[in-house]
Amino acid sequence: MSCVAVFVDAGYLFAQGSTALSGSKKPRTDVKLNETAIMAELTGAAQTKSPGCALLRVYWYDGALSPRLTLEHSILAHMGYIKLRLGFVTGRGQQKGVDSLIVTDLIDLARNHAITDAVMLSGDEDIRIGVQIAQSFGVRVHLVGIAPSRGSQSMQLLRESDTTTEWDATTVSKFLSIKAPATTAAASALSVSTIPIFGTVPIPPLAASPASSVLLAAVTAALDTIIRAMVATLDSSDITALKTLWLTTRSVPREFDGKLLARSRAELGRDLAPDEKRFVRSRFTTLVQAA
């Protein structure tokens, strides 16, 4: 049976996709991915380039800042026919280990005759050796780039591929968008506490003085303010994505968890106790579910 696999370098997708949409590369935090739409576009490209072939799966390669998955990674990992493969991101923001994962998977699938065709969304010269070896096993490699692909993809990789396709800004806009700046109100809510009761004096953990109901209430109220301000900055797509994710897991994705804990620490002037961390995460989940 003839099968096709799709290989996506997410770093290339976001960098070149944001450039196609806005004229310049945007930080990942400023770019929004529609996971369902990109899956549809990728499978459509696979069907076009390899008619009659069954889709084996889509391999999604990206760098990870920490073991805790982001919302985007979590959603992709739970989607059908997608294999999430993560390298890592250095302290300088450089993606490492992704190219070697792509090359290894491509060669293994070709050597085991698991695929007859490969659709590759990438531009890095380092994957060319994987393309050459896969072709030696009879695999046809179809390279997909984002305009202007001649400026964003290795010329050697373009020449090595069996076919090439270029996605323009119209195609990219189906699955990628640039986030609107945060509203002034939301920004103010995050930067200015509405409970100025602590000043610069660190507040003891909740468990430190269990008899003090006033202190416990003050700490809980301060944390609740931070959580509500965070929820107020979420757009409808973030809320929908979080609710979808929580159908299969209750963990708070890294990009939200890190901000919640950091802002809570700043508000209290100290590290959070375990019970306080659980409260922050549970309260965030409850407010998003109710949004």
C-alpha cells in the first residue's frame, strides 16, 4: 500500500509564515496557529502531491523550552494522525535537535518501506542528506515552502527535491494569524494590582499562620486578582483551545502556568507554597471554564 507522510518544521512555518503575512518575522508569542486548519492544508497538499496514497501521519517538529507542553503542543499531541516531536530551545532562543529528528524519521520510514512519498515543509540545508538517502530507497520528496521560498529555503534542498510548491500569504492566512496587541484595560489589569495591601513586605505562606483568617483571605484575594487579570487577556480562541485541551488533561499549559506563578510571586513578594500553586492553577481552570 502506498503511503505519504508529512514533515513540518514548525520553526520555519512560524518564521516564514509571519513574514509572509506581515512583512517581517514575528515572535512566536505574537503568532496564532489554527491547528485544525493547518492539518487540513497539510493533508490537502499530501493528497495533491501523492494522489492515491494513504496518509501515514503528520510529523510536527518544534523546539521546547521546558518539559511542560505549551497549549499549542498539547492540542497537536492530542489530534489524530499527528506525531509531536520536540527538540529544545537554547537560552539564546535557538532551536536545536529538530533537523536531526526530521532526518532520522525520514530515513527510518524510507528504509522500512513505510512510505512512498514525503511532503516536507522546511527550508534548512541540514535536512538535504535525509532527502537524498530517502530518495535512494525510492521515496519521492515534495518540498513545500512559504513565499518567497527562493529566499527562505536552501537552493540545494530545492534542487534535490522531486517537486516544489510555494504557499503564498493567502494560503498561510488560512491557518496562521498575527495576534492583536493586548488592550489597554487588560494590560493595566496585569500591571497594577487592585489590592495594594502588601507593599514591599513579603507575605507569609498560607500555612504559616492558619489562625489568621484575615491574612488568608488577603492572600487568596490577591492571587484571585492576578488570575482574573490573566483570564481577561485571553481571546476566544485561547479559551476554546484550553477547554478542548482539558477534555483530556487538567494541566495548565506552560505559557499560562509560568505567567501565573511569576505574577503571583511578584504580588506576594515570595515563592508560592504548594497549596497556593494548586489554588492558582485550579482557580485559573475554573474561571476559563466559566468564560
